[in-house]
Amino acid sequence: NAGVTQTPKFRVLKTGQSMTLLCAQDMNHEYMYWYRQDPGMGLRLIHYSVGEGTTAKGEVPDGYNVSRLKKQNFLLGLESAAPSQTSVYFCASSLPRYGAKNIQYFGAGTRLSVL
Amino acid sequence: AQKVTQAQTEISVVEKEDVTLDCVYETRDTTYYLFWYKQPPSGELVFLIRRNSFDEQNEISGRYSWNFQKSTSSFNFTITASQVVDSAVYFCALSGNTGTASKLTFGTGTRLQVTL
């Protein structure tokens, strides 16, 4: 019963490098989200998806791209990493809000450092 | 715009003390949901409770209780007889009524330190 699984758990990048964070959920949830957590700022929404093949921007989308090719997976890409993207990234999934089961379940996080 | 304020950055208590974590929110939506999550030192986010805007009943779950008051836009969280295992960062979050996705607006969190 894995829930939401994020890979990798840790990563160190040099400025300008690219990488992809993978999120996988096994709860058959329609909606998936990517957040970043920075000290003193709580979690902020980067991008989200309401279904396979659809994505939308959140509060802080600049510098990130996402893809949802399969219902269970949500990828977050950094094309050219910058030190400002040093953060802890969390993926979450949920059922639709109107389903009254709109609790978001989170992965364990990915700690990314950009040097 | 939605906003969640957790004015208490850090709280330290001695085990067995009661502690209340404050959460004040702002929203223009008439229907909304409020949440509390716990982030222990291991880093994951653990869901604790969800409350919708139509239900102002307080809730108690073991040592945890929640006081939702629409009149003051507050959703406070009380831990009774705190334990060392309660040490964590606690986040209050709000989901509004726009669109179908449950986009959460988080507060900045309150770090609770429970010592022996």
C-alpha cells in the first residue's frame, strides 16, 4: 500500500543542469499536485493536473514544466536549474473536490539542492 | 485571494502540557475546506483533519481537538497532554471553491517542540 511515491529522495544539481522528478500514486486519484516547501513560507503550489493529459499552473510555475501522460504518474521537470530552485518538493494526489473526498495525500518529498 | 495565517512560529512545551495552535484564514468563497497536516522530523506530510465550511461542530480525536469558528475565521488545533511524539511542524491549509481541483493554500506552519 505505497500511496504516493516520489523519486529521487535527494538530488544535487549544478546551475543549468536539468532533471525530472517522478511522482507515482496507486490510489487511482484523478488529481495530482506539485508543491515546493521553503523555510518560513509553507508549501506553495507549482503545477497541478486534473486528469491524464491535462496540466495547469499553480502559484509559482516559472522555471518548471510538468507532464501527466499516465493517470498514476506526474512528472516535474527543471530544464535549467537555478539556485533559487533549491527546495523540498512534494507531490500530492486527491479525488475531485466535489467528491467530498478531496483530501490530498502527500509523498515523502524530494530534497533538491542547486549549486 | 486566499490566505492562511499561523502567527505562532514556534512553541515549546513540557510533556503533558496542553497546547493550542492558532490558524486564521481569509477567503471570499462561501464554500471551503480547512485542513491540518503534521510534518514530523522525518519530513513527510500527514493528514490530520478536514472540515468543511458548513460544519462548525468541534471535533475531538483522542488527544487532538479542533475548534472551528466562522465568526472569527479561525480553525484552532489543541493537543491535550502533549507527548514528545507530538513534536513536529503543523500546517493549517485552506481549499476554496474555485474550479474542481483542491488547490491548497498553506500557512507558514507552527513548529511544536515537546520536551520531557
